[in-house]
Amino acid sequence: MNQHFEHNHQYFSQQQAGVEDNSTQTKDREQNQGEAIAIIGMACRFPGANDYEQFWLNLEAGVNSITEIPPQRWDVNKYYSPHPQERNKTISKWAGLIQDSDQFDAQFFAISPREAKTLDPQQRLMLELSWSCLEDAGYSPSQLSGSQVGVFIGACNYDSVLLLNQNQENIEGHSGTGSWGCMIANRISYFLNFRGLSVSVDTACSSSLVALHLGVNALKNSECDVVLVGGISVFNTPTVFIQMSQLGMLSPTGQCQTFDQDADGYVRGEGAGIILLKPLAKAIKDQDHIYAVIKGSAVNHGGKSRTLSSPNIYAQAQVVRAAYTNANVAPNTVSYIEVHGTGTPLGDPIEINALKRGFRQLHQQYKLPESAKPYCGLGTVKTNIGHSEGAAGIAGLIKVLLAMKHKKLPKILNFKQLNPRIELEDSPFYIVDENQEWQLLKAESEEIIPRRAGISSFGVGGVNAHVVLEEAPNPEIQKAEIEEHYEHILTLSAKNEKALEELVKKYQGYLQSNQEESIADICFTANTGRTHFEKRCFFVAESNVELQKQLQTFVKINPRNGQKTGKGEKPKIAFLFTGEISDFVNIGWQLYQTLPTFRKTLEQCEEVLQPYLEIPLLEILYPTVETLYPTSLLAVFAIEYALAQLWQSWGIKPDGVMGYGVGKYVAATVAGVFSLEAGLKLMATTERLMQQFPSGAEISPNLDSPNRKHQLGELQTVAQEITYNQPGIPIISNITGQQETDKIATPEYWLNDFWQPVHFSTGIQTLHRAGYQLFLEIGVSPIQPENVEVWLPTLSLLKDDWRQMLLNLGQLYVKGVNVDWSGFYRDYPCHKVALPTYPFQRQYYWLESSENEQPKDVKNNASQIVEFLNQIDINSLAQDFNIDEQLTEPEKKLLPKLLNILINRYQNGYQSSEQNTGIFQQLDKTPERERFQLTVDYLQGVVAQLLGLNPSQIPDLQLGFFDLGLDYSMMLELGDLLQKSFGCSVTVTTLSEHFNIQKLAQYLIESVFRIERYNETETTNSTVVKDEIESLTVEAIANAIQEEAIAIAINEELKEIQLILNQEI
């Protein structure tokens, strides 16, 4: 590459007619920034790599990830033949295969095991990668929920359709939604609640780059705010192998030998990749981590070529020229192209000639002389992982993103001698046959030109696509000086303990490999850019090294200490404002220096208190000279109020408050009884009256004394000037220990309050009984009452203020409190960085042919088996066995007994399976107090069976049916089963109204025993009805049941239609 670079430097110094000078480039870049699109997140799974870090290591090391197809996929020997024309055989038995495509974290995505088994692995894989991509970009998927996020996924592999529908006798709804191509994109939008356009794109091998083109245009046309773009290809059957083999596409040697003289076709590869796009200007404003910038793209079709699948050189040249024209990028500034490069003997030369033609036209367009020496490298990822078809374009693009990140060009594999049909002399191009540094090009003005690259994808049906990338703006431009706190808090969470442990390990490894990364940016991204699940842990550290040690300790000593927050229920928090007055010079000084919210609140208090204090508040709190001012209640008030405001700015809001002494005035202010100005005025008057007495003396309790009357008169005047409101949250009285009444919003309440005795412990007991679990003490001198489980003093004499605040915040977090992390970081411009993503807990779910599925009506089959066995003469059957099998005498004697045991087991098994249908009779015999639990147990078993759960998994009582993973078809099944079992109407509407097992159980009990009471009143007619039923034929009974079911269904539909009409009216 050095010789190429040396020539290029001379070339760009002498001829720069088509490249702008420094000032012009800067101006144009600013103008075009609104049109450029930033890539801010990515995730992928490719052969030999479960993430993009491993993918890059493989590319850099020149790893060839092609293997022979294992028997777990299909019997290769059954379908393989080295003879290309042999019918129903494939010439290729090799592929690039991703790992664990048969596994999926169904529970994470609220998909039942039953549905997961009929879900195309392409859908499953893209769900996981979409989540990972958003996290990689530093965004919690919940942050984007409900917004205009578009999803564009390229996919052209429909093996799952072939596999799931082999047996036309066993078709169910899940095999449709699980295999339809549109659902690959649509399921992502559904699960993440994205409202932008959601499209699965199929243009064969160019699908993912066409998807990117559509996504970019959706952003530029303001149809979407953010866009997910990706591609996917997973194999489930040998069918397409056979088809492509018959068309002469596949390599009989199992390798992509792109540009080589031995090129003989391509080897198929699996893969999946996805990126997150956002307008560049918005990405920079949002402090996003930017991988690269999409400068432009173009797509077209080859029209009528020699054959349907033949490439068109003119169309390929035109799409290349259009892409750089749209990008406003001169051809001599492009230093790498990731070619389509499938490794076919004729396809490769056509692509090279199209590139040469396109670049020649671009040179003419930009009035540039053609270079006699190469400056633009060529490569393709297909030599590493095979041709991933629907994911081919995104695979090449992610390779380029990684090359830009690492500033290296990885070599092409399987290249020994150039295909004689390819001529690269006198062209801008050379083949990257060795790893090399990706050198920067320079303009005539010596300005560095950013690394630029093109990516090509050409579909077998004629759809061509080309995308132009530019490396991200200089990180120094994105970075900004930020005020570092002394210490930082890192929060991690997962849906279960095992996942949390794995996540901690992933962060530990990340910190080992990224020791120079800002701890502020790491914590900012982890705290603001992740969904916070039930299992949680936190760490407080000053540096990466300290943080890494804490993570290591967590894994070694206490690997599963994440604390459960419950079923999404936010714990109740009480703010407790204390009344101690102590020597607190410089109390909160660290917070005042570093936290604008705290500082601004104290400054606001100081302004309000100017008429009441001879010495400014901030000078009392933080004296500039060694002068100690007397402690003031007003200073205590200001500190406590500022702390409360700080907590609330972080999303820690009280459900109730209590205070004593000066703390009661703060509590009333925080609860909205009066304004800050009114609270400080009332407190200032009270303190001034108290100071009129000698030090240590109590204010006279004698109401008839002249001083007392005068005091009350002054206080009454001030109290009556204040506007009062009923508290917005409960206030617990420090006097009665009970919740305050409406009297707290009257002047009279505040006349005698300060002189009353305190019953603090009684108030704490009241809060406990009311369900308060977390007690956040807000005061200048911490206390620790007895019998309180979680008592968190905001300030501590043993720790610095900021560390104490972070430790408290962490404790609140692991107890289930939802922290407003955007508020926490509001005043600090941290930047997003790429961090470890969620460790999915996958289980085995593989598509199975419908031919191998169990029959739908297992019960009927069991019944037939039992009936058959009942009709058997055991001794005769034993005799038959003696004829067919050579048995010893002892075996002959045991045979009848063994057959009898077999029959009994079948009968018992059938009877146990019949027990579910007898739930009505079981409830009738069960004491009333036990009926609810029996119904719950029954429903849990039924729902578990519908979901396909294993015996150890029990459905949650309170989780909604849809959240458990039931879809509409399952709800229909559940309703039908319950209607038969309980004899009452259970429609989907019923299940929606009684939306979980607990509510449904109560409904069924009430419905059943209303029916039972009604039946008891009809005992006189029971004999007649019985006789009539016995006289009916089986056919008549079946018809009657069917008619009744139809009538019930029609009635329910009419109800739903009426409901809709009422809503519209």
C-alpha cells in the first residue's frame, strides 16, 4: 500500500480541480450536515462471530469461517452430489453458519415456548439484534417507544415457510405469523412500539442496501426520526441450495475466491446485521457515538439483460455514478470499495468493468484527470463468511464501519492469482491482498480528506445498490470538556440473576480492554441508555480501575446480589425532615460546588431571605473568612429544601412527608401547603420570636402572659398573610403521629405548632402501617430510629456529601425506585459510548417439520388407544407374541402380566388427562374457601400447556395474558377450553376484561356457582330433561351443541359490534 499512497499524495497535490479547498469544504460540510445521515449503533451475528468485536478480530486475523453443513441442520449426504446435473442434489455441502441459530430468549420478548418453536429464526435473531443495536447506540428501547422509528430489514430467505408448511394437514396460525417475511420487520416494530414505517425488503442479494436506501430517504423526508436498517439470512432446508446449484451459482469447492483465476461460484453464508441511523446534525447535538456518516446512496434495476439473473454492466456503472453524485463526493477522494464480489468467473469481471466505467464517468463529471496509478482498494467480506444474500450488503457495510474505527483494511481471502478476465492496470483500483493501515488522502491545500468508502450489492433479479460512507467527524469535535464529579455511579440490571451476573462480567471485560475510556461517559451511557429491569445492582467508584475491582469483587464474592424490585411496583418513599440544629459550617459545600440544582436553590433561598437576615445566607453556610456565625433555623431550612429539590430533580419524589422542628416547615413547603417564600417568611418570624428569649430558655407556655400574647399576635399577622393549599401528598404529624387533617392549611394550625411536643416514633409507625418502605432522611445531622429497615440519611458525618448521595441513590435504585437519569445528568454534557449489551438467556427452539409434529388431538388419540387396549384379550395377545417372537418360558409367564400393567397405565394416564375437564365437579366438592386456589392451580396448568412451558415453569398470577405470551389464537383456545370445562361463556372479550389468572379465577368461580344455584332450582325438571337427552341420537346432540356454540358466538360478536358503535358515537 505504501507505493500506492506515495503516488496518491503526489496525485492529489498536483490535481485537485474536483476537490474543494479548505474553506469551501468546511462551508459545504456545514450546509450538507442537515442531509448527511449518521450511523450511531450497530449489532451483528456472522459466522464465527456473535458480535462485531469478534467479527473484527476474525477479519483482521484472516479467519475463514466456512464449514461443512452439520447434521443438526440436515442430512448433507442425502442431498449432496459432486455431479452438478444430478436431480434434487446440490453441488455444495458447505456454508458460513452462525452459531446458536436454534436458540432464542423467548421469555425476554414475552413469546411463549409454543410460539417460539414456530418462529422463523430470522425473526428471533432480528429481535435480539434490534435490542442490542439500540443499546449499542446508548438508547434504552423504552425511550423510543411510541416514537417515529422506522424499521427496514432486507431478507430474501424463506426456508421457514417451506419447513413449517410441509404437512398441509397440520396448519396453525403461528406458522403463518412465524414465517411470513413481512413479520421480520413488523415484529420488531410491534415489540418495541415503533410507529414509523416498517418494511421487509426483498431484492435478493441487494436487499439490505436497498433497505438502507429506503431508510435514509425516510429520514431525509422526515417520515421517521430514527431508523433501524438491517439484513438477515438463516438456512433451515437444503431446498435453496439445490435450486442455486441447478442454476450454476454455487462453488463446488465451497469457497468464495473473489477476483481469483480459480473462482468457481460462491458459497452461501448466514448472517445478520443491523444499524441505527439518525440525521447527523441531530446525532451531534444529542452527543451520540457516531461510527460513520452516510453521504449518499443509489439504487436501480438492470432492465432486460441477457437473462433474468445476468448482471448488467451499464446498470452497475450507472448506480455507482449516481451514488457519488448524490453524495457530492468526488471519485478521487474514495480510498476503498467493498465490492459485491461473489466469486463467479464472469460476475467478478463485469463488476470490475462497471466500477472502472462508473469512476471514469465521475472523473469526467468532476473534471478530474484519470489516475494512472491505483488509490482505491477493493475487498469483499464474502471470502471470510460466504455470501449472506439478504444480509450481504449490511455485512459489507459493517466491515467498512469496523475498518474505519480501527483505521485498517483487512485483506481479502482465497486470492492467489488475478482472474485473467480482470484488468486493473490504468485504473484507480487495486486488490487489498494484505492487511494494511487505511491511509488518509490529502487535498491540494494539505487538508486531510476523511476516509471514504463505497459498498456495492447487486441482486440476482437485477436490483443494484451502492452506498457511500465517510468516517465519523473527528472525536475531538464531538467531545467537550465536562466537569468531573469526585465519584460516579454505575447501575446494571437484568431480568434474572444469571443474566445480571453475565452482564457484570461483560462490563468487567470491557473495562479491562477500555481503560482510557471516560468513567463519566461509561456511567452516563449505562445509566441513561438501558432499560432498568427487575434484578439490579450498583457501584460507586472514582476511576475505571476502582470500578473494575468492584465488579470483580461482585462476581467472586457475591455474584447474585441484584435485588428484586417486585412486579413493577414502585416502593413508597417518605421524606423525613429533621429539626436538629448543629454546627454545620460548610455543610453541603461539595454539593454546592458541583451540583447546579442544589446551588441555584440555595441562591433562591438567599434572595428570599434578604429582608430577614443581616448576614447573607450563603455567607452563613460557607463563610469566606474564619468567622463562625450563629446557627440559623433558616439555614437549616434552606439546606433541607435544597436537598429535597435535588432528590426530586433526579426523579426521587416523596409519596409522603414528615418533619419536626424546622423540618416540619420544609415538609409542608415540599408538600405544597405554602410556597417557598411563604415558608421562609413564617420560619423567619418564628425564629425571630424565639431569639427574644434568653439562650436555653423555653418560650413561655403560659398563653395569658403579655409576651406570649404579643408573640402570638405577630405570628398570627404573618400566618394570616400566607396563602394555604391542601397538601399534594400525605403529611404525617409529628405531634399526633397521624396523617394531618385539612387544618394544616389554616393560619391557626401554625400559631401553636412549634411549641408542641414531638412524637416522632409514632409517626414512623404510621408510615410503616401505610406501606412506606423507604425512608429518606433529609437533615443536617443524621439520626437512626429503631425498627426501620431502610433508612437513608442524605448527609453523613462519616462520608463526603457526594459519595453519600450516590450510595443513597444506589440503594433507592436497587429497591425499585425509577431514577430520572436524564435529570441526574441534565447539567453535565457527557457523551454516549459503545458498551456491553444485554446478555440474552437463550434456550433451544428449532423449527420442526409439520410432518414430525404431534397430532393436535392428543386426548382423542389416547382415548382410542385405551379403547383398543380394553378390547384386547390379553392371553390371546400373549399367544400372538409367542408366535412372532422367540420368548423363554419365564418371559412367556410374565407377558400377560406386563400387558395388563401396560393397559392399566394407559387407562390411568387417560383418566388423569380427563381430570381437567372435571374441574366443575371438583369445585363442587371443594369447600368454598379452597375453590379460588383450586381454580388458580387449574388455570396455571392450562395456560402453561398453551404456552408450551416446561413443568418447572409456572405462569404468574398477576401478569396479563398478553404479557405472559398468549396471543389472539391462544386466547381463543383458552376461551373454548374454559367454556367446555366450566359451562359458562368465556370469549376473548371476557379474557380481556379479566386479564390475568387471578382475575379470571374469580370470574369463573362467580359464574360457575351462579349457574349451580340456578340449576338447583330446576331439580323438579331434571328427570324429564335426562330422559329427553337419553332419547336423542349422537348426531342430534352434536348438532345441538354446534348450534348453541354458533348462537353464543353470534351473540358475543353483536355485543362487540354494539360496543364499537357506542364508542364511535
